[in-house]
Amino acid sequence: MAKADKKSSRKQSNFVSRYFRETVGELRKVTWPTRQEATSLTIVVLIVITVMSAFLGVLDFIYSRFFIIIFGS
């Protein structure tokens, strides 16, 4: 049984090392954005988040007033 334990341990460590090797290989294939691209995309995301937050806030305010009028609380 000692051989089976060594074999499964070896198989598991081989799996882990293969996983990390493949992960590093895939990360090398990635086309990373430049600093300027990352900055401009971050600004776009922040603008979209701000606009959508304001829009949803206005809708929430309108719906809450609407339900107050309907249910008279």
C-alpha cells in the first residue's frame, strides 16, 4: 500500500505543477493593455457606474414616491 500512497501523492503534485505551468503559459499569451489604455478604460467604467447609479437612484426615488401615493403610508 505504500506504493499506492506514493503514486497518488506523486500524481497530485504532478497535477499541481502542471496546473501552474499551464497557467503561466496562458498568461504569457495574453495581450496586456498599455497604461494609457487601462487608464482610459477605467475612466469609462467609472463614468458608466456614475451615470447608472444616478439613473437607478432617480428611478428608486420616483417609484418610492409612487408607492407612497398609492398606498398612502
